[in-house]
Amino acid sequence: MINSLALQDTRRRAVSQELVVVHEPVGPISEAIRLLRTQIISQHVRAGRRGLALVAPSDGAGCTYVAANLAAALAQVGTKILLVDANMRSPRVDQVFGLDAAAPGLSSFLSLQVARPERVVHANVLPNLSVMTAGPPASRPQELLSSHRFRDGVNTLLREYDLVLFDTPAANTNADALTVGAAAGYTMVVARRNFSYFSDVTTLVTQLQAARCPVIGSVLNEF
């Protein structure tokens, strides 16, 4: 049984309006997220696949938005979810869920400040949904993510949840997304209509395949 940090105190802010599956559960955006949820459960979770990294070719594609809403939607149907903010360069998951950005997170575990990954998990931020924030700023994100400690930590977490989702930084700025995708085992590409370039998406898919990160699908974000 995972022993998570008790980070559920009164200092937590309300979840952001970006979490539309919570604030606008009957709207068209929530419907689209639920359709994606159905596909993930039937084609990924039921196949025994426990890790999934969401990756985008560039900033502004809405990777955090999709990751957070997908995580919440999956949790709403009883799937035990952990959302990991692996974007230690420009983290936003803490903002979406009203968590303290300065609290221990992924960077704390990877930099040996915390012994085990489960010690930096915010348990049940929403029912069935736990969150690991990026933690305090790290000076060498790529080196930390490339470490055996990261892979070992991911493997520990994959055994404890039905699905672990990873939010990642834009793939055109560094290799972090490819590294996280390889550790997670599977990836999903997030692009934004009238924003992301088709050539950037195809380049990202090629890079993921070359890095042996299976791509299970893509999301065209219109929001």
C-alpha cells in the first residue's frame, strides 16, 4: 500500500477552471474528454498497460490541459490514477490542482532529497486521483530524468496504480519528453488545431519511434 504524503491541508486552493470535467461536466469539451477516456480504458488500461506519457511538439499545444482533464475523467469512473508532472522546466500541474509548487515533488525524489517516490505523492487530490507535482526547480532536468533512479521510481509507481499519466515539456525544446516516454512505456501525441504544424507532429512521431516509445494515438486539442 502506497504511503503518500498527507498534503491535503487547508492551504490547498480550489482546482482551476481549466479542469472542465469537474467544472463543466455536461459541456462539449467534457464529452470529448470522456470519449478519449473510453478509448484509453478499452485499448490501453484493459490491455494491462500502466504508463502513458502525453507529449506535444511545441509549447501551447495544451499538453497539461489534456493530461489533467484526462486524469480527472479516468478517476471519475473508478480508475486509480496518478498524474506525474514530469515537466520540471515549466510545470503547471500544481496550478491546475491548486497544489503548493514549493512542496516536495518529482525533483525532490530525483535529487535524493526524498528516499522513495511515493513520499511525494499528493494522495486523492480528487477521488481516485493522486498527483505528483514537479517539485522545486531543478538545475539539470534532463540528467535527472535520464537516471536509473527515475526509471526505478516509475516502475515502482506503475505497480501501484491502474494508470500513471505523465505530463511532459514540449519536445522541440529538449529531450525530456522522449526520455519520459521511454520510461512510461507508451506515448500519446497532443497537437492543437490551427496552432501545431503537421510537420512538427510527424517529426515528433518519428523521434518517438526511434527512441522506442510506442505511440498509441494522438489528440487534436481544439480548446
